[in-house]
Amino acid sequence: MPKVEDNSYRGEIYTDQLVDEDYYGQGVFHGKLTAFSGYLRVNKSTVTTGIEGEDVVAHKKAEHYFSNQNFTNPKLTGVDIGDADRSAFKAPANTFSVTFTARENFQ
């Protein structure tokens, strides 16, 4: 995704590209966006979060919090899915957030 500001990146998804059609001769496919997710690799750790398809269509946002240790401890490994509740962390002030915001862009 291209960087648009110091801490902002922008990606585009096209929800109108899922066409009801019989693609493989096995009946009509009725597709819909179920979720959109993103990954951020930091040292040996991966933080990931997403937004539900219904929230994309409703133009909502989804925000998840992560511990700053993801950046400060190079020995951490694995995948961190974060938490929607900042107060769930032992040190809530020592967190950062990832926010997905959905909006229509007619061209």
C-alpha cells in the first residue's frame, strides 16, 4: 500500500467486482466481501488486523491496539492480532493502533 502520510497508508478494494455468474459450469457464484485484512512485519513479529465485510459496506472503521513491544523487542516472534480494547493491555499507554476506515470513492 502506498504511504500517504507519516503514519498512514491507503489501499483500495473494489466490492463491486464480485459478479454473480456461473464461472465453472457448476451453478451461479454469489460472492461477497467477508473481510479485509492487513499485515505489518516488525522484526520477527507480525501484527495483523482487519475489517469485516459488512463494516466495509456500511462505511465504518475498525481499530485494534497493539503493544509497542512489537517494535522495541527484536526477539519477539509470531503473530499478534491485537485487541479492540486498549484497556486490555497491562500498559495501555504503551500501545499503538491500526485503524481501517472504509468509505466510498466514486470516480
